[in-house]
Amino acid sequence: MMRPGTEAELAEAVAAAAGPLRILGGGTRPVGRPVEGEALSVAGLSGVVLYEPGALTLVVRAGTPLEEVERVLAGEGQRLAFEPMDHRVLLGGSGVPTIGGVVAGNVSGPRRVQAGACRDSLIGVRFVDGRGAVIRNGGRVMKNVTGYDLVKLMAGSRGTLGVLSEVAFKLLPVPESVATVTLHGADGARAFEAMTRAMKSPFEVSGAAWLPGKGEVHLRLEGFAGSVAYRAGRLRALLAGPGEVTVETGAEANARLWRAIRDVEALAGHAFVWRVSMAPGAMRAGLRADLDRTARFDRVVDWAGGLCWIGMTEAQAADYAPRFGAADAVAGAIRFHRDLQAEMADPELGGGHATLVKGPEALRAAVPVFQPELAPLAALARGLRAQFDPRGILNPGLMG
Amino acid sequence: MDMPVPNAAVIAKKEHVVARLAEVLGEGAVIHDPAETRAYECDALAAYRCPPMAAVLPGSTAEVAAVLRICHEEGVPVVPRGSGTSLAGGAMPTADSVILGVARLNRVLEVDYDNRVIRVEAGRTNLSVTGAVEADGFFYAPDPSSQLACAIAGNIAMNSGGAHCLKYGVTTNNLLGVTLVTMDGTVVEIGGAYMDAGGYDWLGVICGSEGQLGVVTEATLRILPRPEGARPVLMGFDSSEVAGACVADIIKAGVLPVAIEFMDRPCIRATEAFAGAGYPDCEALLIVEVEGSPAEIDEQLGLIKQIARRHDPVELRESGSEAESAAIWKGRKSAFGAMGQLGDYMCLDGTIPVSALPHVLRRIGEMSAEFGLGVANVFHAGDGNMHPLILFDANTPGDLERCEAFGAAILKLCVEVGGCLTGEHGVGIEKRDLMGVQFDPVDLEAQMRVKDVFDPGWLLNPAKVFPLEASAGRRAG
């Protein structure tokens, strides 16, 4: 494995590469089609470059462990607003997640509904393109429209357009207080209704999730203590109807609960996991559609119904397979995957995206892991890759 | 301001191109009489003018696609135009270009409160988006000061901000989907009412691309429930440094105001003379606004005042009513008009790290003396987005050039301290030739490669964003 220690060495390694490269941070997020290539780790590019708490900005090398970033920020009572998940819980693996990996996957947690995604907090990047050139975009200020926004293009491009060497964020202060208002005994209809009602209120909900397995809807509030208490009371009244409503104000209990939602702990034991992004209204309808009746699976619903994690165990996938003449669990999962992506592509349902997040290599190699794009966008994507990586050496094939 | 030499071959076939456009749009939607095309000769950067060859006002995405297909076939440059309020010359025509105005595309297509989105045609004005949902308690957050007139299409092209983006973000953070027509007439649907698609962040790169990658005809925007209330506090300080330190302390304390606005003494004096808002006569003034229920507002303003007192304010005035809130905002909102009373001015838009505020303000003061031109500062302090207003007299020969040189010096200073040339207005033609100050050639090359993908012939919104010499090879090709 190549492990450059500086940006210049990274650029040199890419420029000198004779064949495909498999770009790694901590290697904890093996999402996408398997890549054949020499491993190139960015973990050697580590450390905070600049941290200005008074300006709410952080510049950090891409290989810096996420834990270190979070520790440094916590020291000043600040944090990354977008609450990136730790994929190790879901995918296993023992690597050290890096901040560059977070950006490469645009990894965003429950607070996405209020504070935006990783890409919304990202204000600057440095990266090495497929030619080995070091390119800068954005900067370290919050408002910047100077030139094209390649910052956002790099977020979520999974190392296929360039290898991140440095990233800059705007930050948020850690609020004084947190509370979660929980509705118990909620089925799908009641859960979506509750989440929608909460999000339409002015009470600034910073997390809205439904755990169907437990029948619980969790609504998080953050801010100054008096304000949180006030809003919790209002939200509680807003949820009046079937099902008990409780309020949890303990810091530890809240941290544990939202970490579990963020990391999709409920599906950690499932062999196959998909991530579905749709409008909440469409998700509500989609979950009742054909798939729901013919397949057995488990789910965790986040983003007020806009994000659904679907998990299938080996047994559930094996059960799905024979209906379509498929032989085994992997074949069942392939069939399910295709059905799911077809449903997303159905304009009647309002559009959405299904991504296979967890599954054996055999499965990931057999299907388009990411939702296939419409023809004009797919052509633009090929065009971008040809421009930024003309030799086709950066994580080739990973995004399909 | 250098502009590329117009393509004589294109101008020579004006009649032919106009006839083709009229065939798909109807005569009424194609403007080609030189007396009428003058209406499109400039945007809000009125110092530079050039009538286009023609202007078209399509009424649907299909018509936009037809116009672009024709212009693509004929090799005619196209300049997209929203409401023409760009302060950067983003909609400045060239003599061989067709202006594609989206003003007729102004319908609300769908309001969906359950998903908290609105889908509109892109010619709709910013304020009328909020207008369509405010009766139901919702609003569209980005609020550029031209919001009464500016179009969503232009907001997307320039990634517009506003006074409240400290809390709610700018256009790119509130945009969920677009219908985009590329230069060859292909209609591309991107995003929708859902968040974070799996592929590349197309919305991210299109937003802020200054109309050079495609023409946005429809947009899905996030709408938010209106907060229960909002109230500002006004504070005056003896020096800009102290005001800057107070801003940093407020931010560090964990309060997230919706707006922190800053005005310096020249700006305070001008607005007092103009609007009589009752501002204190001091070196620096801050307006800090917070949102929530009455009790939440009290709690936040209490904390903010406590922080402000540590910095010995000469004035600390909390609004106690709607009327008092309006009075506090009155001066700030009339600042640009007030400066206009003093003469011609040029409004800059650089962003700096908040920590560099005192240094930059001091240097601007020194440069003001060096260039012999007055300057007033009014800006969004929470995010470091400055708006120095340089005063000059357009009728005095050499004054505009001196003003531009002063402006360039300020923007270079912004970059030097770790900031950027433009925080919310865009590059346009105005800052095009300064791009080399902020970016190395290789950085600009990477951006131009994105344009190569969307518009290989470089026909869309020519001569903007990139220095002419940097794009020369591509434009010729």
C-alpha cells in the first residue's frame, strides 16, 4: 500500500501511478463497486492546519482521524454540524475513520434535516486530480461564490474525480442542552404524521427518526436549556393523539440514542443493507407499495421520513429469492436490489435513490450499487471523469 | 473592461437567426430592433453596456430548449438573464449574443408543505416565492437585498446569500432540484423533493456557475416554517476592533443569531442623514437579531447583551416592540440608498475570516486616504462578508478608474488575509480579471474543465468568471 506523508508526495504518487488506484482513508467505508487497483492511503496526511473557534472554521488534512477532529472541536465547545455516522458499526471493520472519507462519501447523520449535509458544512478543499495536479477550491470563509463550486462536487464523489488532501469546514457550537420527545407505539401512518407535523412546526427539530422495530418516533431538540424545555412542551402537545409521549433530557441517554440512529445499529447484524433517499411523502407511499408486501426486511427511518435504511438478513433474502426462481440469498438480494432501484426510477413515485451500502463483494460487483442516473446525467458524469481523471485510474468503476 | 471581439460572422446572420427564433417562439417573444434591445444592454453594473444582437423571452422549458438548440447550431453565444439585478455584470451581453430572459417563466408549479418544498419556474422573483407560502406560515430563507426584483434563476446562477444566511445558509443550501437546459438543448432533471442523491453533486456545481453550464428553468426549493418571532438588539462601539471582538465572542458563546450586521461611522452618518433611524454617532454599530418564542428571544438577547457589556458599548438598545425592531432595521435597510445620495458608489463583496476584521478595516481606512476616495463599510459580520462602498464621481474623468483600482486593492487584501473576492454577488465581468489573485492557473483550469463538459463550445454566458486570456483558447475553439 502506498502511504504518502505529504500532499506533494500524494501528487507524485498519483502522477506516477502505472495503473488503477484504490483510494483509502481509514478503509472503514467500503461502499460502492469493488475496485481493482493498488491501494493508496491518505491516512499519512494528518493534522489540523488551522482552527479558529471565533470564526467557526476548521481546516484539516484529509487523513486526520475523525475522532481527533471531534476531540479538538469539543475542546472549544464546537462540532461538525452534520453528525457523520461511523460506518464500522454497520459494516464491521477495524480501521480508523478519516475526515477525508467522511467528505468523499458526503456522510451526514440525523441532523441533516436541520443543519444540512456534509457538503453544506464543507467550505474548502484541496485535492489531487488524476493527472497528479494539486487543485484548490473554496477556502476558509463561510460565504464564497468565487468561481465554480468544486467543493460540493468533491463531496460525495468518492475519490473518483480527485484524491482529497485537505478539507475546510464551517462549524457550529455544541448547544447547552438537548432533549428527545418520543412517541411510542407508532405504526407507519402515525409515525410519518408525527414527523411531518414536527418538521412543519417552528420548533427547530434537529433529528426526526422512526424505529419501526420498536414503534418509536424520536424528535430531537437542541439549544439553550430554557428554550429546549419550552419547545419540548410545545412538541409534546403537538403530538397529542394515539400513543404515549415521553421526554428524555439526559445528555448521556440522548447521545446514546442518536448515536444508535446515526450508525443504524438496529441493522448491524443484517447481511444486506440499502440506503434509500426519497421525499418523505413518497417514502410513506413507497413503503406501502409492492416491495413491502412481497419482501421481509427491517428498517430504520431517519430524516423525518426522507431516509430509509433497509436491512435484510440472509434468511430474509433467501426467502425472497425463490419467488423469482433465484437460487440463494445473494441472488435474492440482487433481485430485491433491482426491484428497489426500479421503484426509485418510477416517476409516479416522485423519484429517489437507492444505494446498496452493505453486501458481499459478489453482490456489489453484480449490480449498479448506486442508483443509475438518467442518460444525460450519466453522460455528464463520464465527461467529468474524463476531464479530471483522463487515465481512468481513480477508483475506476466504484460509482458504476 | 475588455470584452471579446464580437464574431462578425454571427452578426452577419442576425436576420436568419432572428427568423429561426421567431419561428419557434412567435414574433412577440423575439426582440431584435436596436431601439428595443437597448433595454438589455446592461444589468445593475450599469457602468458597462453593450446591446445584444437580440433578446428572447421563452415561455416554457421546451421553448428554452428550442432557443438553445438553434443558437447551438448557429454558433451564437447566449447570455441567460433573470431580472438583470446582477451587481457583477453577470448578465452583461456581447454584441454577437442572444439574451435569453426567463422573466416569463414565473409560475408556482407546486407547493408541498408536508415535504417542505416549493417548485417554481426560475423567472419567479425571490420575494414572491415567500409570498406564495407566507400565508401558511412558511418562508424561503435566502434573502438578497434585491429580493423584490431578483429572480430565482439569477439566485441560483450566483448562489445568492442575504442577511439571514448565518443561520439558514445561502441558495445552494436551500436548493433541492432543478430543470436545467444545456447549451445543446438537452433538458436535464436534477434532484427533486428528496435530499442527497447518490451520484455527483450536480446541484452543488450548477449553483453558482453564473449561467455558464446551463439555463435553469425550474427549481425545487426548501421552504421553512416561520419562527414564532424575531427581535434585534442594536449596539454601538468606540472602535471597529471592539465591535469585531464582540462578534467573535457572541459566536463563541453558542448563540446562533439569524443576522449580525455591521456599519462603520461613515455609513452610520450617511444613513442617519438619509433615514433618521436614531443611530448613535459612534465608530461601529452592530445589529444582532435572534429568533424564537418571546421567552427564547429574551434568553438569547440577555446573553448577547451580557457579552456586549464586556466590550463597553456606547449604546445598547434592545427592541421591545415591532415598531422598535423596524426602527433598528430602518437604517441598515436604507444604507445603500443613503450612500447613493452621497454620489456614485461601487459596492464590493469580498469575504474575510472574521478574525481579520479589525486589520482589514484599518487597511481599508488607510487605502481610502491613499486613493483619495471615501469608503463606507456595511456588511454581514457574522460570516465575514464585507460590503465596502467606495464613493466616486462618475462625471470626474479618471474617478471610475481610480475607484476600480481601489476596489481591486481591497479585494486583493481580502484574499491575502485568507478570504475571497466575492461572497454573494458573483464574479461576472467585474471580478473576472482578478481571479488570478485568488486562484493559480491550475485551479482555474480545473473549473474551466467543468465548463468544457457542459458547454464544449463555450457559447453560454461568454466572457464571465474566467480571465479572458485564460479562456482564450477555449473560446476560439
